[in-house]
Amino acid sequence: MKPSVCGVIAAALLLVVDVVAAPLQLESTSIPLSEENPAIKTVGKLEYRGGLRLRSKDENFGGLSGLAISLDGSVLRAVTDKGNWIRAKPTLDGLGNLVGLTDVNMAPLLDTDGMEIRSKIRKDAESLFRIKGGYAVTLENKHRLLKYQEREFPFQGYGIPVAAPQQIFEAHFNKGMEAAVALKDGRTVVIAENFPQEGKYISGWVLQKKRWRPFGYVRTELFQPSGAALLPSGNLLILERRFSFLGGFASRLAIIPHRAIRPGATVRSAEIARLEPPLAEENFEGAAAYRNKKGETIIYIVSDDNFFSLQSTLLLMFKLRD
């Protein structure tokens, strides 16, 4: 074995050790759904189950853009704009409300060579979702899709490249694969943040029979897709974001029936909630969902603070009401 190859493997093994042993000191503060009226507990079809404002002295913390949760709801995972992954365990009170995070770890995502992604244009992770045998991450700037194999710390292994929709390489560097999810039937769905299709719809693709096939996603007002999650029902939860200098941020959560996703379709989502003043507002980009032991559908959303001091990292938890 050549010395250079040995060096690469040794470096990769050192990174693996760091991945497992990289606790993150995180400060969390509970927040109401509305600072102006803390008595508000519902919005649309969602019931508020608690939220946290997250802070850390670690300069690499922030930019959370993709979110996923284990099937039993015990572990949250996120990916960030700086190419890091975060793992944490949510703490719930006796009523099932989110009150904190424990066992928080953070470390760099590894590239296809098993080394830390160092290039800025290659490390901007935007979505995270469960797939058969592990997790998948979409990245923008340099548009690509990576798979990580299932394990306690799935991102301690190297990224496996997965073919992305060919048309996405024509998208703006900052408007790529923002919302992505794997359906229960094995198909993968990707929706761009803002890549018009024939000037009417936002472009979406569904991977079936090993081919990416396009569909059109109907845009609602000025909202743009920013995240997605697979609901326990098998349907898609879409998280959308709107921003204006006068109005600030607002978010829209909507559902797409899984049967509506098919090649060539025009897909419309059904809104279940909007987060806008006086409710908590931020740059929400990540969503995750699971069914708890009571049979309730629980939804988490997380915000990307863009590493900007005037923004915040918020983690909110909701129950989807029948």
C-alpha cells in the first residue's frame, strides 16, 4: 500500500474519532409560539408543543438548513450551511412538550473521499432525509446529492454520490434542491427552491425506476419551498418560506398527497398553517415528522440563522391535529 494512501486512511480514521467525540455546548431557552400573546397554542391545524431558542459559543454552530428525526422520535439530526452535522436528543416534559436538548454533538460532514468537506462551494448542505439504509443530504452552490449509510453516527462515514436531476445543474447556485424526501414506496422527491418550470411552476422531480422525472409544483403567493418531511401517513409535508424587507420572514406548512406525485403532474399543496406575526417568525428551512407512542403526528421545524447576529436558531415542535 502506498504511503499516500495510508495517510489518507489514517486521516479519515482520525476524523471518525472526532465525529463521535465532539460534544457541542448548547444553550436552549424555551419560547412561546407568540411573544405578544403567550396564551396562543394553536395555528391552523397545528398545536404548539414547545419551542427553543438555541445558542452556542462555538462559531461553527448555526445555519441549520436540513432536519431529520429517528423513527421513534428519540434523536434529531440536522445539517448546516457550513457543512456540519448535528445530533441531539429532544427532552420532553410530562405533557409531551419540548423543553430542551441533550447529548448534542457536532462535526463536519465527510466528502466522497472520507475527508472533511473544506471547499465552501461544496459544503452548503440544504436538506436531510431518511432513505433505505441511511440518510441523504442535498447540497447547493455545487449542486449534488450524497448518501450516508445507517449507523449510530451515520455521518462518520464517507458520502456516497447519488445522481441528481440533470436540470438542477441549470439552477442558480443558491436555488437548488431545497426540499427533498423519500416516500414509503421507495421513490425520492426533490423540489427546487426557486427554479421556474415554463414560467408557471417551481420545478420538482421524482426518482422512479432509476430515472428522475419532472413535475410542476404550484407556487403559493411569494412562498418558496425550503424543506420537506415524510409524514407517518405517507404524505409529504412541505415547509415554505417568504421574505421581504418590510414584512420580514413568514412560513407556510402544507401537505401533498403522495399519490399526487407523478411524472408530468401539476402538484398543489393543501395549507395546514402559517407562521407570521404575531407568531414566531424566522428563516425556517428544516422539517421532520414522526408518530409518537400515543399515535400523534409530531412535527419539528428549525430555522437557519445565516450566521447573522440579528437572526436566531429556533426549534419548534407541533402536533398535527385531526
